[in-house]
Amino acid sequence: MAADGKKNIVVIGGGIIGCTSAYFLTRHPRYDPSKHTITLLEATKIAGGASGKAGGLLALWAYPTSIVPLSYRLHKQLAAEHGGEERWGYRAVHCGQVDCVGRHLEAPKPSVKGKDGEMDGENETAVNGQKHGEDSVSLQKRSKEALGKLRAAGVPADMDWVSVDSLRVYDEMGDPSTTAQVHPFQFTTAMAELAGGKGADVRVGASVKHINYSDGGKAVESVTYEDKNDGCKEVTIPATDVVIAAGPWTPSVYPTAPISALRAHSVCIRPSRPVSAYALFTQIKLPAGFGRTNESNRGKGVKAFRAGYGEQIVTPEIYARPKNEVYACGEGDRLVPLPKSTDLVEVDEQRCQDIVDYVASISDELRDGEVTARQACYLPNVSAGSGHPLVGLTGVKGLVMAAGHTCWGIQNGPGTGKLVSEFVFDGEAKSAKAKGLDPRNVL
């Protein structure tokens, strides 16, 4: 901190980590808007990457354990303080692992014709005037024989939107005391708005070119970015503190960061009726010759099933959301390198269609529903050390790193943001034991 106590804090990245960092920086007890500036720089749009296209699952059984409890608790507190149930779809859910046998689709759905873009919640629809939170009540009645089969498989009575003919086993992974969810796009954008409401300067269209250093590279001095709103003019702003929260793009501003990118596809579906609040990790054995593509066993085969000739095992994740929306995602790939920015991410329509077909094979409600979004994003993975996210000081004065959160970025966003605020204003983590996440372990 400068001798006069002034700080110019620059956060690089408008995803969940950057936005929660800005939020908690503006809530830190030492934050004084008369002395401290907080500027968030985002190249394309807030939540334009994985933070706007993730599943939004929150779980006390997630990882790393050093920050999960803190972050899970903060999610609940944020929702209570800012109306998160309505504003970003916060709610407690059940979570289970299901083993299923897929069915042939009599008339496979045509290639995805849903919304080609972000799942921003604009396509969510309450049914029959239901209020938020009331759509977890099942409306479909099962026959006594079907209910008997479900009970024998250990299936909760209200989890009735997976076909009884497909479902073989249900194992509870989490209940509403340990598992919850948010709508990622809505949550991330809300954090940015709330940070802005307390004085943070959120600049969209600001593509960071480089961090500038003083004292032979031992301290941050300023940040230079390209202003897309002003003819791509280069702008340099002073910085006493810089927070790198650029996800898979972190190496573009800090080249030695051991962070790689994994592409992931997902879809959103408006089911034919409201479905109960469950997040499902599936294991589906598809019949031979399934669908139009009959891929050569892209799945990895697991202990519960042994795929026969022409069969394949697929493992899409399916998350029911409020307001009659279901999110589903498939396996990742590294076929297309990370582009320069989120707006250049390529969406493989066939991969999206595969996800639609897979989940339709086990659920009539999803088979007969409407696809409302098809999308792809890149998840940041730490390729050194424990593989845990890198959160903390870097050895360069004023430089904090917060990146590499893999698929748990939304879950661990608030906890990371809280720690970032402490590293900036206190010089150390106070809310959690974060030594295992220290970037200096691998940089």
C-alpha cells in the first residue's frame, strides 16, 4: 500500500472469479472509496465464458476442501442478503448418481434449433403461474407397478422424470443440506452489478495486453489494455494491486502460469412439464446403433456397465433448474485450441445434439421438450502440482492470482473472492487455510 494509503486495484477478467473478487473487495472493512479504486477489465462481456455456461452446482462435497465450506456458506449468505432465490435461481437441491439404459429414439430430434448463445435465463418460463421455487413439485402420476420399480431402485418418489424403463439404480450423493445451485450467468452478472453499486468501475470491451512492472519486475506498476469501445486504442492505468482472474486465458497475461483449457459443450432444454429439483450424474448404456452418428464408443466404460459390441457408455450431467429449465452437459474435448476471447469460441453442433439425444433416451420430459440454448466454453485446469486452483500471492509485489478452478468455479467463486480481498487488503488469507492453493508452489 502506498504511503498515503491509496490503492489502485485492477481485476483482470469478468468471469465469476473476477466478479466475486470485485464484490468482496468493495465489502472489505478496509475498503475506502475515497482512497481506493477498483477497476475490473473484461475483454468481451461479463460471464461470456464458462461462468455464463456452467451448470451452477454447489456442493459441500466439492473440492478443494480448503475453500469449499467457506464458499458454500457465502453462497447462502449472498442469496439471503441480495434476494438470490429470485435474482439468480439459488435453491437447495438433491443430487444423485443414476445408472440407466437408454432407449432408441423413434424419431430423433432434428439438429438443435434452439437459441444459439448464452443461457441467460431469458428463455425460462414459469408454468401455470407457479412462483419461483414451486416448480419442484411433480405433476406426473405413476402407476403402482412403476412406483414399485422406482422404490426398488432406491429412487425418491418425486424424482419421476427419468423413465422407469431406463432407470436401474439411484444413489444419493447429496441432499438439500449439502447441495444447492445457482444460475451461473445470472449470479455472475449480479456480482458485477453489486460490485459496481459499491464503487467498482466495471469496464467491458477492455482487452488486457500486458501487466507492467517496476523495480526490475518485482512489483506491479500499471495495466495496459485495448479499448474496443474507442477504436482499439491502448489505455494504461496505474495499479498498486493486480488480480489475475482470467480463467483459461491467464497465461496470456502471465505466461508462466501452468493453466490449460478444456472445451465443454452443454445445452438447455425447456422440458414438456416442470420437473423436480435434482442434479443427476448419469451413466447411460446406449443400445447398439443408437442415434444417427453411432460414434465409436466415445464413452470411457465404467464398472457398473460393460458395453457390448456397438454399444457405448455416456455420462451426461443433468441439472433441473427453476422456472422450467434443464441444463445438460457432456464430456470435454481438446480438439479446438483456446481462441483469443470468449466471443470466438466454436460450438460443435453435433456434440450439442449428442447431449440432447443422450438425455432424451432416458427422459420423456426432455425428449419432448424444447432446446433453448446450445453452447461451448473452456474450463481452466491447473497442470502442475496438486491441480487445485491457484489463489494467493505470487512473489511479485501487488500481484494476486485467482485462476484454474476447473468445473467448480461457480461453487468456489465467493470463497475465492473473499480470499482475494484479504490478500489485497490484509496481505494474507484469514477466512480459510489456503496454503495448498498458493500460486508460489508452482510458479
